[in-house]
Amino acid sequence: MQDVIPHWLTRQADISPNKTAVELSDGTTVSFKRLKEESQQYARKLASIGVGKNCHVGILSSNALSMVIAIHGISYLGAVAVLLNTKLANNELRYQVNDADVSVLLTNDEMKEKGAALDVPAVKAFSEVNKMEEKPVQLNMEISLNDPFTIMYTSGTTGFPKGVIHTYGNHWWSAIGSLLNLGLSEKDKWLAALPVFHVSGLSILIRSVVYGMPVYLLGKFEAETVQEAIMKQGVTIVSAVTVMLQQLVDQLGEHRYPAAFRCILLGGGPVPKVLLKKAKEKNVPVIQSFGMTETASQIITLSASNALEKLGSAGKPLFPAQLKINNAGEDGVGEILVKGPMVTTGYYKKEEENLKAFKDGWLATGDLGYTDGEGFLYVVDRRKDLIISGGENVYPSEIESVLTGMQGVKEAGVTGKDDPKWGKVPAAFIVRENDKLTEAEVRQYANTKLAGYKVPAKVYFVDELPRNASNKLVRDRLWKLLQ
């Protein structure tokens, strides 16, 4: 028997009809009642082009109110939203829409031409759907938590990307787990600048309808705009990754955030300690977390009470989740395994991959880490990024953390470089704050902070580091620069 709850948007519109659901930077606000009505209208219009239960609907759009309405509209029909990264090349997108069996593709106006080239049977811009006639159809008034709601693709840095299936229950428990950790204030307003086509962005929309909380939706991340929202628009929580935090700390200067601002929820992997200390000095409330597409956003998070005491830790599992370290070495570092109701049911049409990734309900994350004596997790690196140099384990994030503490270094990325003697040696890519910084100075500085085998054998100065749509460093592309 399936677990069934009232449709979350319909329920929230009934409880808090006039409360703001979505707020835009131009001052536009949408209540939960209006969001429900427009989403239901949109659902009936989608029904007129054949969208129904279990239909796979692709969405290719940057953050926008029309995208939010489309996602909720899809849920009223029992269809599945396949969220697509707008930064991907056509051949990458074509693979994903074919792999996910997408029959209808929705886009914003800017993406319509790109979408039209993807060989999907029906491609419609949001604005085109808005002009369609509504078809009388029975809309879902309940949600079955075991039903699939979304599919999102992993980055695909190791082979072809995989479609991660999220059920309504995965999203529900992710929201509940976060609530039990961070709590909820009547004044809470969560800023969404991370892409909604990534789970970190989408999860904010789900929390909104579950909590009855406004989302401050931005089309993209700009430090100045985000700071303005925190300072003057009542934003209390911001989801961010490392490079965003760096820009926000720099943007803050000598100012201080309002007392009502609760936290920057930080994800995206290990963070340089120098940055965390800098944020602490400016009283920027940073709460680290660990999560991935497969866990429907965060699954391990530092509580506010431990944020300063456990600097650098991702925290402990959210209430409904579990954690263990597999095959730990002498240093305690091993692969991070997680389990819980927010963890995906599996990859779409990838039975062999599912058998590899899941065992007895545990998900092998591919990330390396360790827990301290109190059970707090410290994420070391991705297993695929580990550099084995002369038999020694070298973690790129550790070197990056040291290098970003050097004056004149703005950003740093590290990957493994082939070496005839040691097998692999670390190579650093650095974005300089000025052109006077030299490779010799970087290596000399690293020598004072790191063991010899961890010092970059080669330093490359670049204008920018390769990042994905969420601004996370993509080390796989660093490695390709060496080829």
C-alpha cells in the first residue's frame, strides 16, 4: 500500500492562501493560492497536448516563475519532470532526452531554438503553453510518496550521465530532514540562486510548499544582488557553493549581515578552511552540508549549534538518514555510504549501475571521508579525484585549501598529472589576483604547508577554473587541460 498525502501545493494554498510563495527581485510576489491556481491551469493546458500520468516531460530553462509553475503543473497530472541543464551542448542534451524517454519538452523563450534541435516529438515554450486551451481533466488531489516525480542527470564525468529518479517521498523526506535540523521561523525566506534544474535549487521549491515559506527566486547568482536581498529584502537563508561564499564574503567588506539572517547553507564538496575562517571573522553564519543528486539534496548537515565548534565538518546525518564509512584506511578515510528515505530509488533504465551503487539500502556515494570521535563527518574528496603518488594518497581539496590561503591566489584547482617515476603527481591551476605571482613562489609557499609529495609538481596560471552550472569546480576538465 502506498503512502498518500494531500497534494502539497493544494494543501499549502488551503492553509496559507495569501502568504507569499515566490518573490522575484523586481518586486513581483505570488501567493500560494495564485501559484496553485496557475499551476492547475497550466496542467490542464499540458493535458491538451497529451501530457498525463507517467509521461516524461523535459524542462529546459533557467530559473523563472514560469518554470516553477510548470513543475507544479506536471505534478497535478502525475507526469515526471526531467530537469535539463541549460549549459549542456546539444549532443549531451539529446542523449539525456532520449535516455529519459522525453515525449514533451518545455523551454523558456531563450531556449526554444536549442530545444527544437533535440528531436523530441513536441517542443513548446512556456509562453506557447500559456496560450493553449485548457482540457477538462481530473487533477491529482493527492500525492503518492512512492511515485516518481523528477529525473535529474548526474554530471557524467565517469562515462555516460545517469538519470536519477526522485520520488515524491524522496523530496518530502529531504524537506522534513532539513526542517528537523535547521528549524523554521515565521520570518524565513529562502533565496534560490542555484539552478532549479539541479537538486539543490529544486529542493528549495519543495521546502517552500511543505513549510509554507517564501522563496526569493533569482535567475542566476550575482553577489551584489544576493547581498541586497539579505540586507534589504528579508532573506534569512541562502543556499550556496564555495565560489559563491567567497564572492559574498568579499562583497560584504566591512559590513555585517542583519541579525535575522540565519545562515548560508553550503554544499558542493570540501571547503578551504581559510575561507571558513574568513567567514567566521565576519560573523557570516555558514552551515556546511553534504549531499548529491542521489540524495535529493543535503543528507548530512552541520547544526547551527556546532557550526563554529566543528569548522570544516559537514555535520551528522539528518534525522531520517544514516551514515557509515566503508573500507577505512589507517587514517580513517574510506568511502562514504548513506541510507535514508531521501535516497533515490535508483537510476532510470540502469540496472547494472543500480546493482553497483546500492547494497542493502546503502548508497555508495563515491566520496571519501572520515568521522571523528563524536560522529561528525569530514569530507575529504571524490574517490575519482584521488591522486595516488608513489603509493601515497593525495587529496586535491587539501592542496586547494592550502593554496587559497596564499596572498595573490584567488582560486585554485588541483588534479593528477601523469609522471613516469611516481605514477601521478599533483598539478595546480591557479587564478591569480595579480600577474606578478610566479610558479616558484607558489611551490615555495606550498612547501611550508604540505608534505613534499603533496606540493604541486607543476603550476598553471589560468583566467578561470572550469565550473558547472552550480559553480562547482569540475576537476575532470582540469585533467583534460593537461592532455
